Amino acid sequence: MYQKTILDNGLRVITVTMPHTRSVSICIFTGAGSRYETEAEAGVSHFIEHLLFKGTPKRQTARAISEAIEGVGGILNGGTDKELTTYWCKVAQPHFELALDVLADMLLHSKFDPQDIEKERQIIIEEINMSKDSPAQRVDMLIDGLLWPKHPLGRDIAGSKESVAAITRDTMLDYRQGQYLPNNTVVTIAGNIQHQQMVTAVSQALGNWTNQRERSAYSAYKEQPAQRLHVETKDTEQAHLCLALPGLSLFHPKRFTLDLLNVILGGGMGSRLFTEIRDKLGLAYSIHSYVEHFLDSGSVTVSAGVEPKNLLTVIKAILEQLSLLREIVPESELSKVKELSKGRLLLGMEDSRNVAGWVGGQEILTGRILTVDQVVSIIDAITADELKQLAQELLVGSRLRLAVVGRVAEDEPLEELLKL
């Protein structure tokens, strides 16, 4: 169970006591992500995340920051997503105060040194180049563009080479002032700790942080008619594909039903896609499906890498499995996927980093935290009829999108396949 306190400046502090662990994990979530950026700012959230690791007046260099944590055997990292940015640290319990000091120092006092900015600009451009050279990563970007056309959700989180090249130090600092605010931030701590002690420590480290202005809003997304196919020809051994449909938002009451449908479809080695396309047909080494839930949108995506000559066969086989989801799931299969879903959730909760991420991610995005037991109860209550009804609502041929990267002939009738 978690405990939550809101400091006077609006910063939310949430703790989960794990008496049997020797680690403490601190996660700082801020509601800044790529969907909050304008076209000209594309990539600024990610750029800022990189720069927070580059030095402060107290710890002048990136090495000084990393050595502070690695010197006690800890792990320090961060990540930018479409709707949030995370900074986290995991250390042995005696080093909690050091970990909090490092994270707070990075958050409040990063230098944004012009020389660091120019170095990191080139590093991020190389990161973008690397993603474009990776067909599996590239096809993920293309499918996002089809799912959310002409919208920040459809852009690469890192931005483009052009936008990253144009971002100035002033742009970064202005964006940070509008997003990095205590009332738009959650600190979560999990480990063998006591709530009130953690609140006191966080208050000392971040209690003087002020809300300088109103948080910037995001542009809402409404589903619209769009291009359904994007093929990028590339001389690769495999054709990489993403076949996707619009899904459900974080707030949709049936989001957990969709999550369970996804497990049936492509969530693990016992899933229908893995069994049919890898085990029976031998047509792919890697094939899986995943769902994404955003504040006002979502998606269901099947991803695979296949020999180019087998591309049409595999797409047809995937579509067949999507069609079969609209029929009643046998009780024996439903029972297995429920146990798989609950088991993976419970196993993840043995790690303090996962626990801190679990509560903090929910709080920053939805303002509501479901406990593990509540989610287990929701999963247990899902029926085969509910799965069938949702599949019939969502899995509609006209909503299908397909992105492919690889050696694909121009006359391949790919768009004609997009039917259910």
C-alpha cells in the first residue's frame, strides 16, 4: 500500500514501504513529454532530459554525477516519453540521502552549459540517425505517423534532425519553466523506508522549488481519416512491419479488457501470434503485439520481422488472428492469460524500481493510483463476452494501418489486404 503527501508547493510525494528489500528507488516524474511540444520545439523534452545529466555547480560534469551514484553501486537513469519524463535512481538503502541529493541537484540546478548543449545536440542527432538505420525502430516511428497524423503523438520523441539542430538554450529554458513545475511533478520512493521521514527529506530537498507559471497545455487528439499505408524501401535482410489500429485511452473503462486481449494476441510465447506464425508456420523469429494508452488516445500494434518474400503471407496470417479475436475466447485460454497477466504484474512488484514506477506513473498521468490488488480484481472479473464485444468494436478493417520497412516491391498489393 502507498502513502501520499502533497507539499505546500504542490509537489506530490508518494512512498511504498517494502520491509524486506535492501534497495531504495526514487523516481521523479514530470508531466513533460513530446506531445506538449510545438512543431518547432520537437525533441526539446528529450534534449532537456539529456542535459540534466551533464552537470550542476555542485557536480560540475556528467562524470561527477554518474560517479556519485555508481561509486556506491547505484543506478541512475532517465527517459522521455510522449506524456512524461522520468529521472530515477536505485541505491542500497544506506545511500538514500545521496541519491535524493543528486536527483534534486540535477532537477533544480543543471547548468545548461552552451558547450554541453552543442555536444549533446550532436549526440542526439546521432541517436536519431541510429534509429533511422534500425528498421525495427524506424517502422515504429512510421506506424505512429499513421496512427496520429499531423499530431505530436505521431512524431518521434527525439524530434527530427532539423528541429534538434534549431533548438536554442533559451527555447529549452522557456519550455522547462512551463513544464518543470512542482505541481506537475511526482516523487515516488519505494524500499525499506518510512513515509514521514521521506516526506521530510523531500521537503528539505525540493520544498523551496516554486511554480513560476501555469503549466503548458497539450493539443487534444481526435481520430480522423488518414493514410493507411506507409512503405519505406530499404535494402535489408528482413521486411519489418507494424500492423496497428487505434486503441483506448488511459481513462477508458475497458482499457484492462484491451490489455488482456493483447496478451491473448501477442503477449508471450504462448500467445496466438507466436504459436501460429513462429511455431506452426516458421515465418518469423520475432513477432509480438503491444498496446499503448495515452491521455485521450491509444493503439494496438502487431510488430514482426520476416523474409520479404513471406510478407504478404504473414500479413494475412496476422489479420486472420485479429479476426479470430472477435469470437468467444475458450475458458481454458482465458484462465491462462489471466494468470499470465497477474503473474507478471506480481513478479514485477518485487523490485523497488518497478514499484516506484507503478505508483508514480499512474499519479502523474491520471491522478489516481490503482493498487496491484485492485488491478488483479479487475483482471479476474473480465469475461469472454466482454473480450468479444470489445474486439468487435475495435477490430474493424477500415481502421487498420500498416507500415513496412524493407525490400518491398512497388506493385505489392499491401493496401488491398487491409480488411477484417
